[in-house]
Amino acid sequence: MRLSVRCAIAVLAGIGGFASPAPAQDGTFLIRLGRDTVAFDSYRWSGSTVEGTLLVRTPATRLFSYRGEVDAAGAFTRFEVSRRPGAGGAADLTISYEFTGDSARTTTVRNGQTETATLAARNVVPLVSPLYSMGLYERILRQAPTGAGDTATVPILTLGSRAAGQTRVWHRGPDTLAVQFPGGAFLGKLDADGRLTGLQGFETTVKIEVSRQPLMDLAPLAAGFAQRDAAGAGLGPTSPRDSLTATAAGATIAVNYGRPHKRGRTVYGNLVPAGEVWRTGANAATAFTTDRPLKFGDQTLPAGAYTLWSLLTTEGGTLIINGQTGQWGTQYDASKDVLRVPLQVRTLPSPVEEFTITVDSAPDGGSLRLTWDTREFTAAFKIVN
């Protein structure tokens, strides 16, 4: 089911200051991950005030209500957010910001406990979510400089952050704008009135696609999604973490990894990038440990802890075993590679929805299998005695 969102992010810092939105500007953005709508962002500007609702469905349904005020120059003077479960009830988190000069005074109330702090924040745009606050991206894209190769820097402050950050915006082509996002760039288009008509994150690790709709009331949608959650039919995490421990010919092997879903999308050449090292899962790097040395072909892997990476195509692949551990899945360091192992590939009779790693046992060793969509990749090993 395709849904939408009330997002309340206003005025963005551009070169030389802020640009104020037009009066009574509003809309709802549908944020999709493949065939699934994962969030909605609805917002309305009225004069110097923005109000909105962000509906997030993963890992469970939540509603974020926000309200912001800006001064005559378009700079935020106040921003407040409350979070509550999608089924309704009292807020379990509220955060308010009072902006003065180069700083922000924050007040956080979480589970009845109040905390205050002051942080450096000059001309920032407060955002409820760095991933789903599409009203923010609309205004960031408006700040793109006209000179070829030029970029504009926009200060931002994510809900709950202890420090302000920044992003950049630039022209990707005559009618396409880019905004910096971890792992790549979001690409969007504005209409003649400066409204965001669509955005996609296919060059990033999050792969979202955004479309604009008329303003929607998100409360009834949230209630319906919360009922699905309660019945065990909600979206859950977008890429749930999983682990396995297997015994192969006397060796104990453990794997911990994120499991992305196909969600109707093209996997190889898209979710698994062509010609680029893939994290072999999602989110944090895939962890691999063995308590016995393993021999892949004529290469020996000592007992120990590693991370798994790969180069995969529909025609074949390479398993990369790396000595760095504990890092995020975008932090690959080739200088720490331990082994590169050719993978055998076979075509499956039907597609597998969720990326899966398994370890099989054989009399003198076993095999490591990576399965997703219509391909299975296998690396056989023997135990070193």
C-alpha cells in the first residue's frame, strides 16, 4: 500500500543566508523502498510557522509531530518535536530547540526525565530525520548555486544530535540537483515553483525513492499500520540483523550480518553494485569468526575474527575476507584484505527475497553460501588440522 508523510522542515541556509518558503506551502511525500512505502512526510507552511507530521513505519510505526518558527530573515528561532506510537497515546519523547545567535538551547523529555543542554548551532536547519524529512531536502535543493561545479553548504541539526552537521547541494545536470548523503548523493528535481517533485537515493546505500502528493492526514494511516504491527504483519526493520553459528568438520564458524530484502527491486548491478565491493549484507560490516584455520583452495585463513565483503555479478563473484572488524559497512579498507576467494555461482529456480548466508558441513570441511534473488554463490573450504 502506498502512503505519505507530513514533514516539517523549513528554511535552509544557502549562500548568504536563508530563503523563506511561500505562504501556505504544503504537501506530502511518499518515501518508498522498492515496493514498500516506509515513511510519509506531510508539512504545511503558514507565514513564519511550519507544522507537520512524519510517519515512519520501520522498525515499528511512529508519529513525529513538529512545529517550527522562523524570523524575518528565515532563520529558525524555535523548533519542537514530539514522538508517539502509531497506535496513539502519550508522547514518549519530546525535544525543543531555542536558537539564539550561534547556539541552541535544547530541552529533552524522555520517559518522564528532563535533560537540558546547549550546543553550537548557527543558522541550522533542524530535521526530524536525516533520511525521511523531505521538506528539508526540498529547501536544500533550492540553494543549489548556478555556477557549474559550485556547491552550497547547508548547516543541519538532526533530532537528538549533540552537535550540528552539514550537507552540500549542487547541480548534477540541467534539470537534476544533488544533495550529499552518506555513501553518495540524493538526486531530485524541482518544479517551476521550487517544489520538490521527486527524489531518489539509488546512488546511496539507502536506495529510497520519493514522490510528492497533495497534503494528507497521516493519523488514520498510522493507526492502520500500528494494527498491522500488532498482528505481526508490519514492515519491521528494513534490513534485520541475523546471526548463525555452525559446526563444519569440527570447526565452529559464526556469522553476524544484516539481511536486506529484494522488495521488487533489481539486485545485481543495483542493490549489489556492479564493479564495486559490497558489504555482503546491510548496515554494519558482516562479521565472520572461525576457531579453526580454513583452507580455501590453496589459501589458508588462520583462526580468528574477520569481516566479509564481496564482488558479485550474475556471472560470478569473489569473496573478500578482511582483517578489520567492528566497522560500519561502508568503511572497507582494502589494505586489510586477508584473502580473496573465487566464488562458484549457480542460478536458482525461483528468487530468494531476503539475503541469506549459510554454512554447510562436509566430511573434511564445508562451504560458505551467499544466496539472494536468483543467484547462489559458494566458497568451499577444508579444515586445517
